[in-house]
Amino acid sequence: EVQLVESGGGLVQPGGSLRLSCAASGFTFSGYAMTWVRQAPGKGLEWLSTSNTGGGGTTYADSVKGRFTLSRDNAKNIAYLQMSSLKSEDTAVYYCKQRSIWGQGTQVTVSS
């Protein structure tokens, strides 16, 4: 069974950092692009970043470029989203996805 499980969300103060993890199983992790998206309260889905395969590099939305870093450990089948300089507007449920497969999401709340 193909499965993605996010973890690492929580409450963090503005300006703080948090690292999200996405544990993958049921497919050849290294062969697929991995994407992080989020959904803020009352808003639609926002694409954040995609780690491509085959030397395609990693791309970021302008809203998070320079603050968020997507990395992956292909040996452990985990994708990470390192988030820094967090703002209140980063409050959202964060999801990792691989094509049409989504994780359950993890809540990130940025508040003092």
C-alpha cells in the first residue's frame, strides 16, 4: 500500500523554525518527485515546493523561497520541509504528496 505520513507540526512563535517529515512507503521513493503543499484556514491549497528526480532540482513558491527548504533522504524514504523565519501567515495544514497520493497532513500554527 502506498502511504505518506507527515509529522513534526506544532505551535511555534513567529520567527521560529520547524522541520516537517514525510515518511513514505509502498513505492520506490527515489524514483518520484515529492511535493509539499499547505492549506491555510479558509483558503485553498497552496503549492510550496517540489523535489524533482533525475537532476531536476527543487523548486519553491515565491512565498517560501529563502525560508523553506525541501530535502529528501532516499535511503530512509523520508522527505523533509525545513521551515524558518516563520510568520503567522504560514499557519496551515501541511501535506506532502506524490502524484495523486496525499498524506493526512500536519498542523502548523505560528503564534505568539
